[in-house]
Amino acid sequence: MEKGKKQIVMSGIRPTGFLHLGNYFGALRNYVRMQDEYECYFMVADLHSLTTHPDTKELKGHVHRVLAENIASGLDPEKAALFCQSHVRETSELYLYLNMLAYKGELEKTPTFKDKVRLQPDNVNAGLLTYPVLMAADILLHRAALVPVGKDQEQHLEIARTYATRFNHRYGDVFPGPQAFNFGQALVKVPSLDGEGKMSKSENQNATLYLADSDDVIRKKVKKAKSDSGPTEPNSVKPDYIENLFLLMSLVCEKDVIEKFESDYNNCTIQYGKLKEQLGEDMVKFIAPIREKAESIRTNEKYLNEVMEKGAEKARKSANATMEQVRKHMGLVY
Ligand code: TYM
């Protein structure tokens, strides 16, 4: 890296529904922490959403919501480029070139592809198969080194690194190998409240806490979280669903509160009703200000258009510089 030059960061979120705590702690929290120190490109991945949501009636509203929730979480569009994927057309060109370095057999083995095939057997389109190629194009387009994402995106990052290496071998050094990133820790997976899988935009909605949930809905969802009658042996190993409750507490509760419940657990006096009440209140305290701010931004179309245009301009500049190198190295300059 050139001296004095900031490292490049890139990431994205699909506009397929309401954002939730998983998106916040896997992605948004990192974006906000990175925007001062790095050159950041953060986007709404509208093209990716077409692989699973071909009906675009609600797309505009969802794009606006994702932008608003990014800003309400603390992202400053003056510092980071905040843009919409389809506004940077160079993405499609790089996606095409990378497709020539992507092997069908490898793509078919990707766990996220297998999951989608199970979920939508009637729409196994080529875009779904090449989803990781488009994601690699998003990242490599800015020659990003760091990609803040949750644990579920780890394999996609591995694929992006493979394509970067393949391209560099075949045509010469253009791309750094991008790394999945979480501030100072392992990648995060925020579990759902029912102990089954992770929080998600479209599945498991009653067990997912959304940044747009009202105070009452938050309290109700937390109250219904899976628990049991408590341990009977001191210092027992926690079952997964209890471990999940403690993990959620670690995201929003004060340290001494968590320590008290840990010690109650270890000496078998824990009352899960009390724990959930506390967790519910702390979740409300955490989510309410983001929800209120997002609500006031979401309907301000003029402002959101300005943000998107400014972000896209910055992103196109970076994309153009990369694509010039790509075409030159590939020998596509005649
Ligand atoms: P998406 O829209 O599914 O999720 C957006 C971000 O939220 C993280 N995330 C989670 N983190 C922790 N716990 C959870 N329960 C949880 N659920 C979601 C995701 O890891 C992600 O960081 N393919 C991407 C979008 C994308 C992208 C990119 C990301 C398109 N191009 C380029 C990075 C770089 C996706 O579907 O994210």
C-alpha cells in the first residue's frame, strides 16, 4: 500500500426487507466505526436482490429504508460513499469478466446456493448461481482490502479472494485479496430468539428483532424467546438457546448486569423472566433511537436522492480507475 493512503473498505446490504440486529452487529456497527479511518464504499445491493425477489414493486421503498437505516445507525454520507449498486454500471462489466474465471462446479457447491435452491426450487436462475461472482465484482471494483460482514458471508469472501488471485495470475496484479472483517473480533452471527438459526430479513420474523420494531413488539418478542426452568447443577454448560440469550445481552446490556445473571446461572438461582425483562428493556433503549431517526429520514426522498447521487459519483470514480487497469491488463485495449 502507498504511504499515507487509506485502506479501502467495501460492503453491501440487500434491500429484501427490514434490517435487523444481525445486520447491525454484523455489518452496520463496523461501517460506522470504519468510516473515519478508511476509504469506505457502502452500498444497497439491489441487483443481488433480483436473484430472489424478481418482483420490484416494493424495491424503491426497501432501497430507501436501507439507506435511512444505514444513516440512522450512524453512517455519515459525507465520510463514506453510500450508494446503490445498480447506479455503478461498471459492476456489470467486471461481473462479466469474472464469470470467465468462475467455474460452474465450484459455484454449485456454494452452501448459500444450495440453500436458495431448497428455498426457491422453481426459480433456480443463473444469477442465483453466479451470486458470489457479482459480489466479488462489487468488492474488487474498488480494490477493497477489508469487507465488514457477518459470519454468513465468510464463504463469499473466500470466493472473492479466489477470483482476485485467478485474475492476478492470468492477467497481472490488479486486485488485493479482500478479507472479511469485524472490528477486533471474530465474525458475528446474531442468533434468532427461538434458538433456531440466525436473525434474518425474510425468515423467522417473530424471532428476529428489526430496527423498525416498536417498543411493545420488541418486549413481546424477547419475552417469547426460548428458555427453560433453569439449571439444576451449579456451573452447568448452557444449552444453545440460553447461550444465545447471553450473547444478545452482551450486545446491549451493561457489563455488571450480565455478570449478575452469569453468577445467578452458575449458582442455579437464575430467573429467566427477569433476564428477559432486562434484555427487553435494554433492546428497547438500543433500538428506539435508531427506529425514530430512520423514520424521519426514510420519507425524505430529496435528501436520499442527493445522498445516493453523491455516493454513486464517488463510487463510479473509483470503479473507472479500476476498470481501466482491468481492461489494460486483460489486453482489451486496441
Ligand atoms: P445481507 O443483505 O444478507 O446482509 C447484510 C449484512 O448483514 C450481515 N448479517 C448478519 N450478521 C450477523 N448475524 C446475522 N444474523 C446476520 N444476518 C445478516 C451479513 O453478513 C451482511 O454483512 N451478499 C450480501 C450483500 C452484498 C455484499 C456485497 C456484502 C452484496 N455485495 C459486497 C459485502 C460486499 C448479503 O446478502 O448481505
